Amino acid sequence: MGSPEFAVPSLEALLAHHEVALVVTQPDKPAGRGGKLTAPPVKRVAERAGIPVLQPASARPPEVAARLRAVGAELGVVVAYGKLLPRAVLEAFPRGCVNVHGSLLPAYRGAAPIQWAVIDGLATTGVTIMQLDEGMDTGPMLLTRELAIGPDETAGELFARMAPLGAEALLAALAGLAAGTLAASPQPAVGASHARLLTKADGAIDFARPAAAVAARVRGVDPWPGAVALLRGAPVKLFRARAVAGPVGAATAPGTVLAVDDQGAVIACGDGAVAVRELQVPGRRRTSARELAGGRMIAVGDVLAPPAAVS
């Protein structure tokens, strides 16, 4: 059970090493400017492999659990499915369900653990293979794998590295369960946190915050919802931010462009400064700060302000 690209390596690993009886994924959804119905990545992989696909709008109707029981699978595997599963679904499999979660539990339970790990400036995260219960990522853990977060890494880049790590950990957990050498342990009683789903408003950048926090926010909301500030009254998208050395005078307003050089657009923050390497203004492609300055679309002394709302 899963839907996005993050779940694809796990499904491909299962197809290569185990018998997959059924794939459950989200319904097709409109995508792109034309709103064309588009299948989830997991569905496309399943169809190429000739695996039956079930796409219920909700996992709660009794016919969903009945279909899962009917396929006769011993174990359910869940990777970024996006919905809490009711007891009837969990009990449809004799050995329950295991889940690939993108954090070192109990930290960052919830829908966006990878993004919030970047936003919060963590140096290390990882994946947890756990047994599902009816709570929000509260079930007992089978194993974990740690992964360092690069100093300039975006959430999208971390997703791409973490997905195959999750697949490798999943196969190791299934092998341990089959051999009887792996036992689940309860999650620690302390250290739990919640990683809520991001909204478009999370992309609003406030340069009054410390430079490290601003840079981490820009990276953590890339690729979605994207970092946005107002430049000359218009929304501008920000990419590739890094906190840079050098104190900023107290008289310099946060958001002020201090320089445009090989580092990018150096922008004052509440504490320190950030260099934003690439920007995208309305109607233009994403480009380097230096190229944007060459076209006189950003200059020293400009002030980037937080948008009141991100639409």
C-alpha cells in the first residue's frame, strides 16, 4: 500500500524478492495545467509488472478489508500510503502490516517527516521499519537505518536518497521476520514529535529569523510548496540557500540584499545572512542570482519581504 515516488523503490524490491498479490494506492488525480487524470507512481509500476491494483477513495469501507483478506497475502507492507488504516485492514493480514517511515521514530511521526527534518536543521535522520497499529506512526519498531543530511541538501534530494534506503531496510526486516531473528520493540517513551503535512503557507520566507533557520526553511520546502518572498512587490521563488559568514549591522533591515556575487544574492537576516544561489521571478525561468542582477531584476539595496499569504 503506497502512492508516491518514495514508495516505488520499496515496491520494486518486493517485486524482485517476494510475491506481491495486490497493490493498493490512491485514486488517480488531476495534474498539470490541463488537469489530466494521472496515475500514482506506484500504480504505474504495478501495472507494468502485471499486479492487480486497488484504488479506494478510503480504506474504511468494509469491502476494502474484505478484498485484502481475499487475496490471501500473509503480510501487508505500507509505504507513504497517506491514510490511517482501520483495524479491519490491519487484521486482514495474518502477520499484520509493516511500514517504511521516513524518520528515526518516535521523532517526526506524521505526514512530512523528511521535510521537517530539513526545516529543523537536523544533521541526521533515517528510516524506521515498524509494525502498524491504529495510531499515527506509534507502533513497535523492527529496525532503523540512519542517514546524514547534507548541509545544502533539499527535501527533494533527501527523499531521493532515503527511498532506496527504505527499500533496503524493508527487505532486511522481512528477512529477519521470516527467519525469526527479528523482534519488534516499543517506541521510546520520550522524544516523540509530529511532522504535520506542509501547506503553501509554509513556503513564506521571513528574513527576520536567524540565517540558519531561513536557509533550512528554503531547502526544506523544496520542491513543494517552494520558498517565496516578495521582491519589488511581486512574489519571487528562492532556491539553494545557505547561511554565510559575516555579521550584519543592526541598522540593516532583514531581507535587504547586501551583495550579488558568486555565492548568490546575499540577504540580511535577523541574525547573519543567507546566500540564495537561484531565484525565479514571475514569467521567467529559474536562474542564478548573478544573471538576474545582470537583467536588473535584483540589486543591492532591494528588500525581500515575507508574503502575507502564499497563493
